[in-house]
Amino acid sequence: MAEITAQMVKELRLKTDAGMMDCKNALVECGGDMDEAVKYLREKGIAKAAKKADREAKEGVVATVVEDKDGIIFEINCETDFCSKGDKFKALVSEVGAALKASDATSLEQALAVPMNGRTVETFIAEQCAAIGENMKLRRFARYQLAGEGCIASYIHMGGKVGVLLEVSCDKPETATNTTFTTLCKDITLHIAACAPKSVDSSSLDPAFVAEEQEIAKAQLIAEGKPEALLEKILPGKLRALYKQSCLLNQEFVKDPSTSVEKLVDSTAKQLGDSIKVVSFHRFQLGA
């Protein structure tokens, strides 16, 4: 049997855009014959799907699956809105979601490699491209698993155009099941969907983003003719405004702008006699 090298697998992948394992298996089946391997993949429907891979896939859906202390969020793309509303695509999303939820995957790379009916999630989607007739792909994936008490909450907006997965912790088991607490978590997911914060708080905001915004603010002040001596006094105010705009806890609560999300969390914690912390969130916007 001919030796199957990494270079051969890479070459077949470039020719067909099939998955790495599919390419390796095809070469093994065909004794290392490149042309036969291409034919083999086409017969399986994998390379046929790859012909569509250069077509842009910006439609689709963001979906979540949450059960107890474990939740996932993922985005599957297709080419047209018509396809995303079809029964076949919806069935694909449901099947992929079930496979991902049952797995231990915590990253996109791991999600694509999750076993699914004798193949991987990546291969399953590729095969469905041929059946449905559009380029499709699993674009993003994330998972939260609670280590202690708290809540994994999710929200899907505009029929899957925006999705939110949120992790909130507390100390007491009774808090986790209290309707006041669960309502708070749901309200925060609605807020995240509407206001698109970039981070939970200022400490988790991307330093590169902060530095860039500070440079822009400084340049604007100079262009307005502000003296250099005043810049150091003005810039801290600009930074606070940036935090209010970009950080979840600093934002005005969408349902009641007279209070902030942080104050809402603190008042709920005081009401329940517990410690409540917004740990993290993911907000996926379709195609963004």
C-alpha cells in the first residue's frame, strides 16, 4: 500500500475542500491514487458539496441548547434566507445542536470534530450541502458549564438573527431556583441582545480596543483645539463614557435606563440575601 503523506492529504483537501480525515480515508481507500480519491469523495457527496464552498454563506441561524448547568450557543450559516427557513435546514440545525450538546466540545475546532452518525459534524454538514444545495458551515461555537450554583440562561432574538448565552453565579442553591433570580438572568440576556456590550466589565474589556478608542478621542480633542495641558483632565471622562457604552455592568439597563445593570444585580442580590455575579456571556449576531 502506498504511503499516505500529510502533503498528499493537504493536496486532496485543496482539490475538494473536504475534511482532513475524509481526505486521508479517501486516499487510504484508493491506495494513494489522487484522481481516484477525488472521485471517491465526489461519489460520497463530500467533494460535490465542496464545489459550493467558495460561495458566500451569510444567512443561517444562531441557536442555543441549555439544560441544567450546561449550555451551548452556535451559528450555522447558509447562503439564502429562503434556505434558513426551510424544514431541511431547521432539521440540520436541530441534529447538530443535539450532537454538540451531548459532546464535551468547548471550542469550534472540537465541535467540528464531534462524532455524528459515524462521521464528524463537519462532514455531516458538508454532506448536507449536496442534499440541500447550498454552501453551509458551522461558523461559531461556545459552551458554558456551571461549576457551582447559578444559572445558564439563553435568548434568541429575531428568529435566530441574534443569540445570547449567559453565565451568572450565586452562592445559595435556593437562589438558583428563585424566580426573582431567574428573571434577572433572563432580563440580562434580553439586555445583551439589545445593547451589544463588548465585555462584562472594564477589567475584561480588550486593552487594544481601549487604547485605540483613547487615541481616537485624543485626536478628536486636538482637532477641536483643546490645549495639550487639558487632555489629561478630559480623557478620563472619555474613558468612563467608553465603559458606560461598552461594558455590560456599566450600561443603563434597557428596561429601566434610570439604573445600571450593575445596580440591578446588586439590588437583586440584596433582596435575596446572596452574592450574585455575572461571570461571562457570548452574543452571536448572524454574519457579524
